[in-house]
Amino acid sequence: GMRTERFDFDEIVDQAHFYSQFGERFMLADAAIRDLDDLWRVITGKQLPLPLEILFINLGRGQKRRYSALILLFDKAEEELEGQLRFTTQ
């Protein structure tokens, strides 16, 4: 089946913390993620174990606003990767 990775926003303190968590989860030591552009390059650049499901959990309304650019990026990546990436927020 599809590998599922959950990112828990009760534990993630800010966007920089998310980047480091994401990098650790996929062992991207050689590709440090510092911003949304880096993240986009990693996701669309065949560096992830596709097919893949990404879940953002414990994302409250305030956090949805705070992380809206991040959420938008994953929504766009899901379109771009045509079924290879499934992205859900809970």
C-alpha cells in the first residue's frame, strides 16, 4: 500500500521545525529545507518515496491560518504529482 506519514501540529512549534521534521522523516540530510522553495523542490524532485500520503493532524483554525502557505504548497504538489501524493489535513 501507500506509505503514510503523519505530522502532528500539537508537536510542531513553527515552520522551521516542520522543515527539520520533514527532512528527518525522509532522511533528506543532503537537502536541508530552509524555505517553501526548498520544500517544493524536494517534493517535486523525485526525492520522496512515492506513492505517499501526508497527513497534517491536530491542525486547528489558528494553525490553518498560520500554516496556510505550507498547506497550499502541499495542495499544489498533490495536483502536480497526479495521484502519487495524497495530502489531507485533520
